[in-house]
Amino acid sequence: MTKRKSAPPVTPDVEPSRLREGLPFPLGATWDGLGVNFAIFSANATKVELCLFDETGEVELERIELPEYTDETYHGYLPDAHPGQIYGYRVYGPYDPQNGHRFNHNKLLIDPYAKQLVGELKWSEALFGYTIGHPDGDLSFDERDSAPFVPKCKVIDPAHTWGHDHRLIVPWDKTIFYETHVRGISMRHPDVPDAVRGTFAGLMVDEVIEHIRKLGVTSVELLPVHAFVNDQHLLQKGMTNYWGYNSLAFFAPDPRYLASGKIAEFKEMVAHLHEAGLEVILDVVYNHTAEGNEQGPTLSMRGIDNASYYRLMPDDKRYYINDSGTGNTLDLSHPCVLQMVTDSLRYWAHEMHVDGFRFDLATILGRYHDGFNERHSFLVACRQDPLLRQVKMIAEPWDCGPGGYQVGGFPPGWAEWNDRFRDTVRAFWKGDDGQLADFAARMTASGELYNQRGRRPYSSVNFITAHDGFTLHDLVSYNDKHNEANDENNQDGSNNNLSWNHGVEGPTDDPEINALRLRQMRNFFATLLLAQGTPMIVAGDEFARTQHGNNNAYCQDSEIGWINWDLDEDGKSLLKFVKRLIKLRNSYPILRRGRFLVGHYNEELGVKDVTWLAPDGNEMSIEQWEDPQSRSFGMLLDGRAQVSGVQRSGADATLLIAFNAQHDGVDFILPHVPEGTGWICKFDTFDPDFKSPHTLAFGSTYGVNGRSVVLFELEHLKDAG
């Protein structure tokens, strides 16, 4: 019997997969020279699809399911992907808002680790995970594709020729911050070509950098440059979120600031600023994202793993804890969220050569569910990280949650914005009662807040104005805010400005009022730059820029928010004065000591580091400190007091600063100081061009005009000889 041969098995034509398993690290899209590894964290998703787009970002070419899931990370490797590849994600999982899950695979999501974004957000109902107008509200499920309306991620090649550039390390005691806006500083600058105005390329124009360098500041602090979203309600009004405190991607510079469309432009700007000896500090927003509350859009983290990324109400996870005041709060107590933020910081410090960070609403970053804790894992991680501990870390030490005001409450290693300095100094020069003792504390770096645990005076970042609030010019020109241009019926912005218009609201032709306003601006600058601590100046204040009384220009991408470089005579005069002040501060180490001034008498050296004097030349009495009508005193800084813990005599100058915040002049009797022959007047804010032609004798009287500051330097015996 013949055996029948069986038919050969049919082999299907299987195209060999171009997808490999890849690795769960590093997170994001990483080009290794051969292909791209894609990795994305999600603890609660069931499936992740990588969506590839054409070079325009408009046509979705294919979807690839990431094949592996390791340690709560989905990952895969594409050998034929390369830099320039446009991509996004679709993430599958339960849509169960009441338990904190808002997965919706119809929504294209931005990779939280994306290094570059292309395109801009176009507001559409398709961006929302739920159907707007549905009776179930955000519990409904929307099936529209959001891909046409969201920015896409772009794979980058991190290679860059830095040459000799490296992060700068300006000592804290020499640091002066200059807060500015990438767009605002260059939009109206006459030397910036039209094509690069409002971009990183605009900021690196020689004339712009030269102005900052010649001013004498050391560190340029940029308002947020991370990719951010324009709020829908602002766009409907024809405005934008100008300041940028609405982050969407923590690793990507905002595409609007890239004139070239390449992230190398940011690196080139950093290199140019470094070449001029200027540090680059980034204002960063890690406390919330642009996704808002339960009614906000699904753009990135909400759709990737809402329950892990955000702090949700413990009794109803449908709703968000809102310590930021903007709808949601990132949960930095989650290890993977903590990792994302520290990875982002390291990326900017290492790859982008950034020299430091100012953290918006930083109290949130130190919150556990029961409140702020100075030993929060984020604060600890920054302190022990070998890279991050080398860069400047500055906290805005408050948020909108319970117990949110933490000025002086951050741990060693952090500097803090000191709003107490702002408020006290404003009140003092406005002429409010009972400010003397507080003012003295602010002049000595607010030791009651910071003099603990080995923290240094530079921990207090002193400022009188910031991006948020009046400019210096407007502080002395308006009693009330004038935010009508924001189209919110002038209800936005703070009403507590401690400002004074000096007799007329807004611009005036009255020469006396204008002269007094200009003198008050000099007083503010003198106070800021003669005080212990780290000063911060807002760009444009040095030449009296105005926002026409608008104290909340967050939405003013317009001439209100841009710096006007067309200086009038008053602006030129103030600029000259500020440059001189900064030079004086730099020339006297005693104005920027590394140890707190406490007034202790050193018997061995025979000096006090600081002595507070009444106008009659005697030490201030308790009664004088407590007198609510007292508005004038002297601050004697003895340069022979030791500047470190080592017992030795200092070699620095001895200075006397006389403050008079009352309307009338005051006769100051110049005190006797051992080993000196008299006093030399270095400047008087009443007459900024005045220079003492001769030494003023001990015991002689100097008339300090109303509302002015005078600085004297001790003439030593050897100098007189």
C-alpha cells in the first residue's frame, strides 16, 4: 500500500517586525545613532500605541503598539526611526473618573519627556476626554480624534558643539538677578532684526546682551520657556498667556521662542550669555500643568495616568486638589512624578548648560498629602543630587493651599524670594507708620527668617518689584491698578500694592511730582542694592519702564508687556545711577557679607558689625525703635568686623547709610569711629550727581533731605595721610 504524502505546511508571508523590545529607560524618545528607543511610564494603562506622523505633523502614518511593559513603563525600539521623527501616544485603559482614571485612546497625547514640540495647540472640543455639553459632564466619553489639534513631539539629536562653554558658577555673594521675558526684552529693541524679535535668537543679539552686561548684573532669570498653552478664554479675547505659567512639556522649549525651529537656538543663546559672564536662570513651573481641573482638556499626563501624576481628592478622585489656584496640582510624592521633575532639571542643567532655577509656587513641590514638609523627597533629592546641588535653586515659597506661606521655611541649600522685603521697603518709603524695626531687619537679610541651620544671608532674594505687580515706575505713579486692557473689569491683579502716586494718578507735567517720583525710584534701588541678601531687578526698571498702571500683565503680549527701549531723560538718568550703585555694591564686600549682621560686640576687635544710629549720632533706643512716627535712622557697617568665623580683623571699608523716609529734612550728626578721620559722601539720592568735595568731620551735621538715602565711607587715618 502506498502512503500518501501530506501537503507541506502553508507558511504565511510574515513581514519581519521592525519593532524591537527596547528598554524601559531612559524615558522619552532616545536616539542612539542606530534607532530610537521609546519609553513611557503608566502604572494604570492597559495598552500604549506609538503614533508616527509625517514631517508636517498633520498626517498620521501608522500606530505601533509598544510591545513590552517593564516596571510600569511601556517601551519599544524602532531601528528605522531617526531624529526629526514626529510622534505622539494613544493610551488605553479604564475611563473611570470617579476612581481617578481618564484614559481615552481617541486623544493624542504629548510625551511628558518630549524634547521638542512642533505645531501649536488649536482649541477644539475634540481635545476633551468627555463630551462638552453632555448631561453627564466629565463622566461622559468623547470619541473624536484630537490629533489634528495638538502639538506633536519630535525626536531630537542631542549632539551640539559647545566649544569651551560650561555652566557658570557665580558666587552667591556676588549674584544680582535680572528678571526678564524672552519675548518682552527684544520685541521693541531697535537693534534686533524683525525676523528674530521675541525669540532666543533675539535675546542673544550683541546690543541686548551688552546692555545687561554693562548694567552690572550677573544672572539673567527668564520667565517660563517650557512649552506652554494659551488659555482658551484668552484666545477668544485676542490675547495670550504671555508670561507662560501654563506648562505642558517640561523638557521642551516653547516653539514660539525658536526663530530657527531648532532647539540648538536655546543652547546658542546660553553660550552667548555665558560668554558675557552672565548666568542663565530658568523660571520653572512644576506645580501644575495646562490640563486644568476635571473640566480641562486631555493633552498629556491626564490621559497617560491621571491617578499617578495628579493629586486627587481622597474622598472623590473625580476632582483635583487645587493648591496651585489653576485647577490641578502635580503629585511630587509619587516616585515617577518626582523622577520626571528631577530628570527635567538635570536635562536643563546638563544638556542645556542652565545655571539655576526659580521654582514657581515651590511650596507645592514640598507637599505630602498632609501638607508642606521640608524633608519632602523632592527637596531632599535636589540637595543630594551631585549635579543639582551645584546650581542655584530659588523657591517662590508660597502656594494657594493650606499652610502655603513658607517664607524662611525651606531647607538649607535653597534661596527664597522674600516678599517681606518687598512689602516692608514699599511701606517704609510710602511713609507708613511703625516700619523702622522691620526695615532694619530687611536691610540685614531678614535674619529672623534665615539665620538658622547655617543658611547664609544670600538665602534672602530681595526684590521690590517682580514680573507680577507694578513696575518700579508705576509703583511711584499710581495708587490703584489699571488693568482695564486685560478685559476683566479691572478685577484681576492684587489690590495690596503699597504704592503711592505722590499726588497725581498716572502721568503728570508737574515738575515737583516727577522729581519726587524719580528720587523715590533712586531710594528703592539704593535700598535694594545696599541691603544684605541677593538683589533681584526686573528688566526695564533700571530706566523706569511703565505698564501704564497694569499690575497683572500676564496676558499682555503687547506694548504694555514689552520693554520700551526709547529712553527719556529721566530713564537715562536713572540708568546711570543704577549702574553706579551696582559698582559700589561690588566694590564693598561688607554690603554682601557671607555672615549675618547681628550687632554683636567683638571685644577682641573692639567693633560691632552693625550699629543702628539715631539722627543725633547716638545708638537707637528701644523707645525710638518703637515710635510709630520714627522714619529716619543710620546704619553703621564696620568693615573691621570679621567676615568669617576665623578670628581676624576685616580689611573692608566702613560705611554709614542714612535713611530718611519723612517729608522734611533731618540733620544727621556724623558719628565718631575709631581709627578714622571723617566721612566722605559717596552719593545722595536727593542729588545723584553730588559728590563730597572734602571730608566731613566727626560730629559735624549733614542735612539729609526728605525722602532720601545718603551713603558715607569712613576715611581712615592712613588714607588721610
